[in-house]
Amino acid sequence: MTDKTLINFNERLVALEQVVFGGRKGDLKKAGTDQKKYKSQVALREGVVERTIERWVEDGDYPPPDDIVNGRPIWWLSTLQAHDRRRMRMKRKMTSLPQTWPKGTSGRSTKIDPDPKQKRARPP
């Protein structure tokens, strides 16, 4: 077999796998690399239990499942990776905000006067 024959065979196999295993329509390049992840696999990936994934989805903190197969929610790995990238961008934005001080202050910490009730009496 020549290299062209193998490449053609591989392309046909990827297209067939897309149809059989439910690859996304119009996304032939990702059909061979994108993977289905069930809720248990997503929970393991995030380091939490399955119920936490359900709560995150309900609260809108996690993307909803891409599909439901036999009553089981599934996510595509590419969807989870896109969510990870968005989460990292948000995290960077939150940590890179400049620290602003109230108007009229230099930003130095000021000494707080102790509570007058706690003042000690002077020794005689």
C-alpha cells in the first residue's frame, strides 16, 4: 500500500467513526480527536463528585451537557477545554486588576487607635 492509500483509508475511517460514534456534524478534523466524557469522567477530571457537577450546571458555573445518550449526560472534551480556557481568562482578569486606594489616601496602612476601654492604667 502506498502512503496516499493509507491517508485515504484513514480519512474514510475517521468519517465512519464520526457517524457511528456520534462525532459532531461538519467537524471531520475533530472527529478523530474529540472525546465523549460522561459525568463520572468529568467529575474525576475536575476532582469533585458527580453531584457537584450537577450543581455547577444548575448554577450556570459549568457548561451544560452537549448531549444525552441513553439518559446519561455527556460533554465533548473540546467543550470542557473551552470552558477551562474561559475560566483561566477570568481568573487572570481578577488577579491582574490594579489595586486602587480610596481618594485622599497614600495607600499606606494607618495605625488604628486602640479601644479606649482597653487602655491600661498608669502604674503609680
